[in-house]
Amino acid sequence: MEKQCTNISGLKVSRLSFWEAVMMVVGATIGSGVLGLAYASRKAGWLVLVCCLVAAALISTVSMLYVAEASLRTNRPYQLSGLAEKYLGKIGSWILFFSVGATCFCSLIAYSNGCGKILSELLHIPFEAGCLLFIIPASIVVWMGLKATGVAEKFISGGMTFMMLILVSASLLSAKVSISQIIYAHWQYAMPIFNITIFVFAVQYIVPEIARGFRHQPEKLVPSIITGFGISMVILMLVPLSVFLMLPVDDITEVASLSWGRALESPIFYLMVNIFAFCAMITSFWAISESFLTNVVDKFHLNGGNDRKFRLPLLMIIVAPPFLLAFLGLVDFVNAIYYAGTFGGLIMSVLPVFILNKARRQGDKEPVWACGFMAIRGVQVFMVLVFCGTAFYTILGIAGILPAGW
């Protein structure tokens, strides 16, 4: 029987299995990024994308593990903004809360936009109807709570990974573009691509959520994060490669599944590609929405946060504004994930450095795992400089001083 308890801020502790946790990480990282990466990197090239993915994964993993160690040093199951309040005070908490909110907001715009286009294309219905068909069932799972989200993530993400292997194999066997034509690298576009890959891996908010489900087995927290990131990185490399092999760069669309599916020239593969894309976005929607909802509950100490009648209006407040922006076509797909990655990822990746340092001095207990050499001063300074540099580049890009990536 599932054991659960509630802390004073209203967060219920529901046990997760190892693979439920892994697939929550996979679901959070894959999302819209896997579909936008091919389009966003078409000028830079696949090799540039791979280098950016590896760099972003390594740096983001370290940032994630900072949050993991801080969570393991803390008795209560705080969310990310709650950890910030405990160790950095109210100002740090508000900064991190708005960072999580901004990242979730832009992500939900991208998911509503992308899934609306996919359902519109598949079912031959208006884009607006496709958005509605996505948002309603997606929101129901989040409304049901952490355990329902974890179970849904495990099954849908597992199926998504299986479909991806079939589609990648089909693309490699029936490639229309030779390898020599996609092995190019235009490094002047690398920084915008790096910013998007930072968005893809900027899921620090999911760590306390998983830690909450592993309070009975805290030693599984770090392995689940690393395993989830490993699976995600393979998928994020192979899917854009498959798109590049099937399509000339000028034919790649923003939501790449649509053009990729048509290029495979099989009704079965076309349907499978779009189901894969839909699963990628809905699993990420679940992970992000559940995490942000519990951040709101934790931040405002809402003791009714586990009451489903209470969760419904709270969930509507979270998902309605980004859904409406996508529904009305006011923000496009790739730009939504680009700005989320730059500014939300910056704050969520930098502040864990300070949270960890304070948790090591003022934490409640000794953790079952610690970051070791990954938390030495030189590594921390390097991470802060890298993330601040990406934000500075974006500001210059917005001003038209530096080239856009797409």
C-alpha cells in the first residue's frame, strides 16, 4: 500500500519507484526540445548540436546534483523555491520561484502550440481545437497528483522511447540525405543552440519533486537523475539526426515531427512519428505542471494543496495563461523554448550553487550522497560564468548585435 504523509506546507509524500523517477526526468527533459532542436540547429549543423548537448548535459547535471545534495541535507520535503527560502532567504526564494514559473510558462506555451499543430494535422481539425484536445486530458493527470504523474510518465515515456528506436532505425535505413551532407559545422550559431540545450536540461525543479518520492530510499535519487539524463541525451541526439537524414534543411519545420513523418512516406510511420512527438510533449507537460503546482503550494504554504477540489482552480491558474497565448498564436514554438532556456535556465542553474554552499553549513543532517569534486570552488565559478554568458549573448542577440540561430 502506498504510504504518504503531509508536511506543514501541504506537500504530500508519495512513494515513487526507481523507473517512475527516471521517466519523470526523461519526460521533463525531452518535451518540446526534442522537436525544436532539428529546426533550431539546421543552420549550425548536427555536429554543433551534439557538442552543445554534451556540454549542456554535463553542466546541468552538476547543477541538478547540487539540488539533490541540498535536498538530501534537508529534513522537510521542500520544493526548489522552498529550499531557496530555507538557505537563501525570502529574496532568493522569490527569484527562484519566478524563474521556475517563467520556465514553466514558456514551456507550456511550447507544448500547447506543438501539440495543437500535431493534432490539427493528424485529425484535420482547426489548430485551436487541437490545443483544447491536448490541454484537457493533460491537465487531468496533473490534477490527480504526484503518484498518478509518476505512473503515467513511466508508461508513456517507456512507449515513447520504444517508438523512437523504431523511427530512428527506419530513418537510418531509408535516409534521403547522405551523411556527408549533414556533417557540417557553423560555429557562429553555436551559442543560440547552446541556450536551447540549456533549456532542455534545465529541469532542476524536478529534483525536489523526485526527492519527495524517494524519502523512503534517498540513495536512489542521484542514480535516477543520472540514468534519466543519459536516456534523454541519447534521444536528443538521435531524433535530430534522423530528421537531418530524411529532410533537406530548408524543409525542416518548427515542429519537426510533421515534416519528418511526411518524409518517411508511410502512413504507419507518419502516425508513429506524431504519436511520439505528442508523448514527448505531454510527458514534459505533466512533469513541469506537477512540479510548478507543488512549488506554488510550498511557496504560499497552502495546506489544501492535496485536496483535488483545491488543486483544480490552482492548476487552471497555472495552465490557462500559457495555453491562451498559444491558442491565440501570440508566441511561436521555438522562441518560447529559446527564451525559457536562457533566462529561466540561468537562474535555476546558478542559484543551486549558493543553495548547496549554505546547505553544507546549515543543513539538517548529513546526506547519504555528496557532490565531492563537482562542488569545488573552480567548478562553481565556471558554471556561474557559463550561464551568465549565455544570458549576455541572448541580450545582444535580441538587440540585433549578434546573429540569430535560425
